[in-house]
Amino acid sequence: MIKGYLIIVAAASIYITACSNTLKSVSGTYVLDKVPKTTLLLNPNRSFIFIKANENPYFYVSDHIEERFFITKGNWYLAGNRVKLTSTNDSLVYDLVTILFDTTQDLQYSKFRFFDIYGDCIGSGPIQYPDSSQLVNSGGGRKFDFYSFGEDMSKVSNLEFIFYGYGPWKYVPKDSLHHDMIIRFVPAFRPNVFDRTPFKIRDNILIKTGKNHKYKFYKTTTAGNIDLPHGLQTE
């Protein structure tokens, strides 16, 4: 009898929790545990944006394309104590790299600085020259990435930078001036990522169960501004 009573209480608790979930209460910004740049934005109008930015410190994705960062969007709905996400089938095209030039300085060489959509500085790995030679920071490895770099581009026709999470980027100067450049990278868009994929709601946590791991997304109000490209602005 006691066992039956406990089952009834547990079932009632689950029912009450499910009923307490509303579009307003569940909507918000969620970040992956220990990987805050992997972000899920649930909008009150049932649209969502998911940004995958899980870094692996041991390799570059020029050799592991499946590990590149991406953005997907679509619609979500409540199903009891779960949120279900379905990505759009349509693709979305936007600039993956934008450059802000500063030509007000009298420079002897061009400066390169790299940032992501969160406004954080990111580093380039090996830098390749036109003769296929590469510049690698002493020590090698991800912690020795180039977070800023300078080169006399009057002597070089182009440079190719390799990044973790993004495709290689080649810079070809269009004039003879030296520039101080801020280069912003945006993850590529990927359709069809989710298909009614469930995330279990537990208080302010969304839990996605994978084959060998549980992914916990924590609701936050301190994610900061995310500089999303046109067509992905939150509503």
C-alpha cells in the first residue's frame, strides 16, 4: 500500500511540474554546462536559435570538418515536461567573415585581430604563405595560437589563416595600404539538425540525452550580447 502511495505521489509531482511549464517560463537563454558558448535561445514566439561552439583543444577542424561550429534555427514546442526542437529545412546564407578596417593610422605593416560573435578574441593556428611555407608559434598546440598578428602585406600576395571551429580564411589585400583589421567570424548555418528532438525540463535546466552522454543546458540571464548575423536576430 505504501509503495502504491509513493507511485501516486511521484506521478502527481510529475504532472504538476509538467503543468507548470509555460511558454513564458521556459523561454530564455540556455548555455551548455562547462561550454557556455554553446547556446540555445528559446524565443516566446516558439522560434529558437542554437549555436554549437564546443571546442576541442587538441586539433583543428581543417582536418575534422564535422567538428566545425554551426548555427541552426527552427521552432520549438512544449510536450509535457519536455521541449521539442525542429530545425528548419531551409538554408540561410550570410557573411561568415566580416572585416572592420582602420586606415587612419600610418602603419608599416598590417595588423590582424580575430573575434567571435560573442565579442571574444579568438586565435589562429598555423599561418600559410603563398609559397606554402607555414608560420607556427613556438611550442605548437592550441594554447600558442596567434591572437594578433602583423605582416608587411606589400611583400606578400596573400595569407591563409587556420582556425578551430571555422573554415580556413584567406586574406588577399585589395590595395597597397596597411590596415589595422578586426576580423569577425560567424559559424556557418546548418539546417535539419533537430527533428522533434526532446530536451527534458528540470527546473531551469534542459537535458538532452545522447548515446553516451547527458548534455545539461542551464538557463542564464548573463550570457551577454551575441552579435548574430542578419536573418538570425532574436525576436
